[in-house]
Amino acid sequence: MKQAKMHIEKNFKLAEVDKRIYSSFLEHLGRAIYTGIYEPGHPAADENGFRRDVLELIRELNVSHVRYPGGNFLSGYSWKDGVGPKEDRPRRLDLAWHTIESNQFGIDEFVDWSKKSGTEIMGAVNMGTGTPKEAGELLEYCNYPGGTYWSDLRAKNGHKDPHNIKLWCIGNEMDGSWQICHLDADDYGKKALETAKIMKWIDPEVELVVCGSATTLQETFPEWDRKVLEYTYEKADYLSLHRYYENEGSDFDFLASFVDMDRFINTIAGTADYVKALKRSDKTMYLSFDEWNVWYQHNQKEHDWMEAPEILEDRYSLLDALVFSGMGMTLINHADRVKIACLAQLVNVIAPIFTEKNGRVMKQTIFYPFQYLSTYGRGMALKPVVVAPTAESRYGETPLLHSSVVFDEEKKQVNVFCLNLSDDEMELDLDMRSFGKLSMIEHLELSGPDLNAVNTFDQPDTVTMKAVENLSGSFEACKMVLPKYSWHVLRFQCEE
Ligand code: AHR
């Protein structure tokens, strides 16, 4: 049996966790919108055509913001196609995903949907085929109170009150050659700066995210980030990061994905701090990890000009959910720098929620780590001292115990998340004496029959969170055994 120790000290504070790290993403892609969240005629659809069964699961996830409408789709999207009477909206080719966009769902529908889902919006403006002028017009449509052409059009379209969307992405993955009208860093930096100026003139309260590297695998990483920040440092509020992982060989390498993600965040934070020094600026550039997940990109299929086809409908296993939990904990461990993070995506497309057209809805395995991190990972992120065995993965020396700790100071609850990524049981010794006496509220384990287990519509609860017997009594330290390949939520109540 392996041995690991965690010393959790309540004064070793990292930063308050920003609730926006529990955000997600809905793109006009595949069945995310159409037959995902929006399906008029479905037995569970409400008067707007929004699926109530899906809304219910989204509420369970405690999602903060939802990024919309893309993604790669964004770079060819004209937002004006998606407003006004539905019968007048044009059907268009979507060049990003080779599909047909009916435009039956647009920004006004998304605002209505967000209210029902209890989420806020992270908007996005097109920096591919789109211009800074069109970005300004969208913001005027959404946020300007009234008395101008675009704000009055919003009122005419049924929304007298402004949408008040205060968080916006300036483009998506503009460093990627796959992007419609991809730009190099200088051209994007200049365009993003001019767009940011227009947007902040229209609404000085908006916060803006500029495109960072689409992945660490880009040849231009991290030079792209440096150059973009050199143009936009004064106007941008966040720099974006995107990263997906898939199982490309050994399960252990896959489980170690969080090591790479951690390094990515450190590299980009260092790059941003370099520009801060160069600019003699007092401002710290915060990070928006606005696409992260497990994604089997190599399984992608071609689709020819269909409406809402089944694209990127990955089915997640227990192993995928363990990898996912590692990434989620890494975001908490960077609470001082990462202020926004979006699980990409939310419904059907590489998603925790999966629907049948005209049928059922279910929770994929990754639903659970997101739900529990988002529910109990709020408060002050602490910096535990962890002593654990390590092993060599493709990312170098990798700890076999990965963890994060959040202290909810109001409720006086300590929530410990931990992943045993070894193929052996691990005895975990928790020293929490700085909190005084504690008792255990609950111990939950992400569990399934084997690492390949998945949830299906017929067997939706194959992989779920299972309660483990609580440690009894009150204590300042405790021990427990974590089975091989397992993720845990350990919750403690301070007694004093
Ligand atoms: O989330 C799927 C795609 O991944 C997004 O459209 C794009 O931004 C990224 O490459």
C-alpha cells in the first residue's frame, strides 16, 4: 500500500475561488443547442422550446457563466442572422463545422434561456469574418438602454430591458489555422485592441477576454500570448487558455494530464507577468481557462451540410472522469490567477449532459466531478503541504496523489478533493490540527465497476458518486485508505 500525507493549515491561504471557474460553454455546434437545450415539440419543452429536463440537470451542476455562441462557429457567425422574427431568419452554411445553421436560436433566446437556467452569460464577438464595428453593434444591441438603432431593435424584438452582458470574449482561438479568417498575432493583437476600445466606449463596465494560445501544442505558443498582450494589455482583463486531453496510450499518462495543465497555466502566467514588467504596469493579467475537458479529437468524423448532426458526441468513461477531476482540481489550485474557466461543453457536444432527440436525458461520468467541485469548491483555496510518492509520466515526475482543499469560512467547513492515480491502494494521513476539532460530514467516492465503465440511457447510474462510511467522532487528524484509481470528496465540519 502507498502512503501519502497532507498537512492542511487554515492560514496557508491561496485565494478566494472565483465562482466563474465553474462556468461552461454552449456552441452552435452539433446538437448542443438544437435538440440539446432547445427542442420545440419535445415533451419536456417549455413555451420557449427550452428543454426543462436539461435545465434541471444544468441547475444541479451549479454552473456560473455559459460562454456562447462559440467556439470555431463564432468566427463565421453574423449575430444579426439570429435576431428578429424567426420566419425571416436566414439558413446559412456554417463553415466551421460544415453544417447548416437555421438561426432559429440567437442571442435573445440565449438570454431568456440563461435566466431559466440560473446562469450568467459570457458573450463572444466574431474576430474572423466579423469586424470591430459589428462587435460594437452587438454590444449596443445587448447593453445600451435605448434610443439608438440597435438598442431600439432589441426592444422591438421583445427585450425592452438591456441584456447587460458584462463579460465578453474577443474572438476564439484566432491563432489556429483551422479558424475562419485566422490571423497572426500582430494582426489579431491590433484588431482585438481596436475592438476592445469600441466595446469599452459603449459600455465601460464590460470585462474582456483576449485570445491566448488555442493549446500548448501550437507552434506559436507562448509567443502568441506575449505579442497579443503587448498590444492589448491596457484594455484586456483576461487572457484565454484552452486545452483538451485524450487517452493516447497509457492510462497513467492520461491521468497525469493535470501536470501538463498546471505547467501551461504557470507558463502563461509567467508570460503575462513578463509583459506586465515590460509595460511597467501595476495591473495583473488574470486568466480565463475558457475551454477545458477530455476530448477524443482523433475520433472526429466529417459531416456534410446537415442541420444539428451528431458531432463530437464523446461518451465518457470512469477513467475520463478521473482525468477530468484532476484538471478541475488544478483550476482550484490556481485560484489566485485563474478567475474564469469553462467546461467545454455543456450539452451533447463533449459534454456532461447528454440528450436523445425527442427522448431522454442523462448524466455522463464527468457530470459528477464538475458538480461536486462546483458545489463544494467554493470559499478560500488553501495550499496544503502534500507528501506523496511520485512516478514518471510523459509529463515528467508526477505525484500519485493530486488534491485541492477549499475552506468555506462562513460554514466552517473544510472540503478536501483528492485523486489517487496509482494502481495501488493509498493510505492518506490528513493532519488538520490548525482547525481544532473536526468531524466528518461526508466522504464520497466517484465509483463504477471498472475504468472503462460508462453511463447509458438504459443504465444511467453505472458511474456515480457513492457514499463511503464516515469516520466517527471528532479529531484533528485522521487516516483513510483510498482505493487505486479513485477520486474522493472529503468534507469536514469545524467544531469550534
Ligand atoms: O469545443 C470544441 C472546439 O474546440 C471549439 O469550437 C474550439 O474553440 C476548440 O477548438
